[in-house]
Amino acid sequence: MFKKYLILFVVFIFTSCSSDTQSTWENSLKWVENKNFDFKIPWNWEIIEDKENILPKAKEGNIELAATSTSISNGFSNNLLILSDDLKKLTTSKDYSMLNNMWAETDYLEYKKISTNDITFADGEVSLVYEFEARYNLDTPKLKFIQTASVCNKTKWYFITIALPTSVTDISRYIELLSTFSCK
């Protein structure tokens, strides 16, 4: 009889913990409002305000949002970057995401695609999310990247990248985070 209660108690604890973890993640997101889009980031990520002076200039596009985690693991902080620019040719978010991934295959070192997932943003726009491991250059560590793109109002593209340590195996919460993107 005691074993049955112990098993029920353990199952209850594990079930409670897993539900609590998910709701903690969802409840720990905060809205970031930009003049052209809305997006959620984890509450413990800081927005880099002086991004023009802190971050290197993007090869293409403008830095709309840069944020970094306040927690550091093995010398690395999870981070997020949203770039934008005027659309030069009419395309879809899905096609733009595919084109950017083809660019990533040649521009990053040691590129290794892990997965491709469909995504629907909060405003209903459909795109693709690419998960891959790569290095920026010989001096940087290999990281896991999660990238997607959204075309807003057929006039502007947004390219969203989250960088994580390669030890992260479940990216579902980060895809959920990306799906909060919404054009205004």
C-alpha cells in the first residue's frame, strides 16, 4: 500500500514540475514594442540600448532589437538579434527565410543544419525556422542558431536570430518565442 502512495506521489510531483516549468516560461516573457513590430523576450534578458556603439555593424540591414540573457553559462549568454531592411523584391516570409538559410550555409564556418520547422507568427504570417550549429569565425566557439524571417506589409523584411550554446537540445520554447513576432 505504501508503495502505491509513493508512486502516486512521485508521479504527481513530476507532473506538477513539468506543468510549472512550462507556465513559468510563458509567464516569464515580456513584450517589447517597436514602432514596426511587437515581440516577446524572456524577462531576464536585457535589451542592448546602445546597440550601434556596442555591436558590430550588420553586413546587411539595420539592427532593430538586440537582447542578451543575464545568465551566463560557460562564458556565454543566450542572445537575440532582429535585423530589418526595405524589401527590394516582392517575396514571402517563407521564401526569404529559405534564401537566408542558403546564405548561412556559405557564410558561417562549420555550418551543420539540424532541423527546419514551420512557424506561424502572432500576426498569422507563415515562415520557416532553421536550427543549425556553426561558428562566426575561427576565433569564436561553435553555437546553435535558430533563425527565421518575416516580411511585413510587403515592404520590409525582419530577420530574427537566437544564438544558444550547442548543449541546448530542446528548442521548442525558442520557436514559441519566435512565434510571438507580430508586424504592426
